[in-house]
Amino acid sequence: MALSPKEVAHFLEAIPSVKHRAVLMTAYAAGLRISEATRLTVSDIDSQCCNSLLLLVVFTETLM
């Protein structure tokens, strides 16, 4: 089941903590697992490459 853009916006707007909302927005936009999103650091963001922001995700789970 996929959420519509309106449902996603409604869900994110309901989160009172700016920090938690930012983590969930980043996770959703980048397709990250929560464990990956919560381990991101400022050094994982490359703003100098290709005129866009790139995220370096180091901690991933192995799919078997």
C-alpha cells in the first residue's frame, strides 16, 4: 500500500518535533530505513557534487 502525496504531507505535519520530522522527511525522500536515517551525520551530506545534495549511507542491512 502506498500513501498519496497528500497523505504523506498530512502525516509529516502531524509530527510535533522538528528534529523527528526532519529525520522522517529525509528517510522518506531518500528511501532510507530509519536506522540509516538516524545514523546520518553532517559529513554524510555532499553539497558540492553535481549541483545537488548527495547522501552517503554507510550503515546498511544486508538482504538475504
